[in-house]
Amino acid sequence: VVFMATLSSPIITLPLFLLALTLSYFVYRLPKQSIPYPFVSWSSLCLPFLVYLSFPWFLIVGGGPYFEKIRRNFDPFLFTSLTNFAYLAGVLLFLGFFLFFQKAPLGREIWKWGNKPYLSDLLFGLSTWPLAFLTMSLWTESIESLMLYVFPNYVFEQQVAVLYLEHARENSFAFLLACILTIVLAPFVEELLFRGILQNFCKRYLSCYSALGVTALFFASFHYSFAQGLSNLSIVTSLFIFALFLGTIYEKRGSLLSSIALHALFNAVSVIYLTFFQEAS
């Protein structure tokens, strides 16, 4: 934090960002030879995303008056955490049945098509975090510094997910659920959807690197929010970079465990920082 605070000029951070990005490319460069990939059909793409997008509506409308009664009787932060938990747990349960319990289970191919041991995949994902975090931080510092040149008095909005975590701290059980959501459920659901399904689907029509870019663009766009205002520029673009790391290590290892490990560690570090260090800083 102290190191990043000293990097207040894009003249410093932009070259460092480009250096980190170049280093990342050479460290995680993908092999040139074609790699077999899971075949994801149009139906296997559309149905999971339809459930992912429509399940909150189904949860609210399907609950009807019971949903509203529960909302009135519960602490608002706890109610939000319970609703989000039910949403992601429901989507993950659907994905489990949809992907792994078929005659020709697509989920097994999506989960792992590489030949490295599981422990090696896990450690590879965790070890990617320092370079991914450094690259994202340098980009965020660069773009926000440039934005302040254009809008000197602009106050940056926090990411919606971060605000949710901060509010959930008002209720200990709500915060516990929020941590489980952020560190466990969200990485599993998002990696299955974006890297496992969407990225493999894109590789049917695009080169590997183009599929990485398209998937990263969709992943970042899903984190756009009107509430974030102009801060979307730094939030969405930094998540685009993060998604490139996630997609690259998935391709390099042929294992969804690697990208889930990186995603979970990134979210866990964010939760730890918000809980113990944000106020002090």
C-alpha cells in the first residue's frame, strides 16, 4: 500500500504496467501448437447463462409474498447475504447437475483436460497472484491518475461488491455469508461459466488468444454497474486484465482448478484488506 501510494503519476505507473504486462506474457505464454479443447455447443452455452441471469428474478418473483415478508423481518444486510447465497448456491447446484450428470458429461472435460497433478494445478494458480495483482494495481493507479487530470475533483466510487462487503460487516453472520460467497461460491460459479463454458465455446470460432480476449471482455462487462459511475472505467478495465490472467492459466494448465485458485485467492486477499487494513490505511 505504501509502495503504491508513492506511485502517483502515470508517467511512472504506465511504463511499470507495460513492463509487468510484458513479463506476464513471457511467463504465461501459451504454446503455439493446437491444444484439444472441450466441445461446448450453443445449448450448453445459452442455458447456463440464461439460468445465471434469470435466477435472481425467479427467486424474487417465485418467492412472492413470502419473499417480501422475509425481507421485512430480517436485518437488511443479512437479508442481502442470504439472498445472494441462495442465488449463487442455486446456480452452482444447477451447473453441477447440468455439467456433470449427463450421459457424456461436459463438466469433466471442462474441469480438467490437462495432464498435470491437481496439487500442481492448485499451486500454479496461487503462484500467479503476485504478478496478476501487481499488473492490475499498476493499471488501476495509472488510469485513475489520468482520470484525475481530466476530472480533478472526481471522487472515485467503490466497486459494488466492495460496498456489499463493507455493509455486511454490520452483521457478523451476514459478513460470514458474504465471505463464503466471495471466496468460494463466486469463483466456482464464474470460472465454470466464463472460462469453462464461454471460453471453450469461443475457441470453436476464434483463435485461443482471441477467445481469451472475448471472454475477458464479457467477464469484465458483467461487473459494470451504473452505481459505480465513471469508476467503471478503472474497475472494468482492471477486471479485464484479471480475466486475461484467469483465462491464460486455464489454457496453460488445462485445469479449471488453477483459475479458481487464483480467483479465490484474489477475492480472499481483498476481503482481508477490507476487514483489517482499509480503515488503518
